[in-house]
Amino acid sequence: MTDRSVELPIRQNWQDLANCLGVDPDLFFPERGASTREAKEVCRNCFVQDDCLEYALQNGEKFGIWGSMSERERRRIRRQRALRLVEEAERVEAPAAERVAAG
Ligand code: SF4
């Protein structure tokens, strides 16, 4: 019998490809009011920026720079997404309510 198994590439996490690997983590958790510019400079051109941001959004990370975005910037995205969900729900519910009202 022939062995047809192939060697799969080692599975990597997005974190393994981060630009910030080996960078002082304190840089990404600046004091309130301190500049985020240095951290964002590390994030610039980071191959996994979208994964990083999504991870932070999905896990409710409240502190630090993730995906090149500050806490305030992520809050804005969360609000926009929540608003979009409400609008979509209203779009779905409105025709159903009209059908019920029409009897
Ligand atoms: S985007 Fe995320 S993973 Fe990439 S450098 Fe910035 S903090 Fe690190």
C-alpha cells in the first residue's frame, strides 16, 4: 500500500505573523492621553492587522492598540456595527408587521 499522506504546512496563528512580535507590549497600552503614534507605526503594514482588530472587537478588548486602532476607534466601530444590526432587524421586521396589520 502506498503512503499518500502529504505533509501539511505547520498551522500558524495570526499572532505568529504579527509585526509586534518581540516589541515591548507596554507600547500598545499607553497611559491615558499618551500618544499612540509609535504603536500605530508598528501596526502599519502589519500583515494580520484585520485579524488583530477583529479579535479585539469579538473579545471586547477595552484597552490598548489592536489592529492599529485605539479604544475610542474600536468603540466607534462597535457602535456602527450595533446600529447596522438594529437597522437590518428593522428592515426584516417592518414587512412582517405590515402583513400582520393588513390581516
Ligand atoms: S495590528 Fe495587531 S498584530 Fe499587527 S502589529 Fe498591530 S497590534 Fe500587533
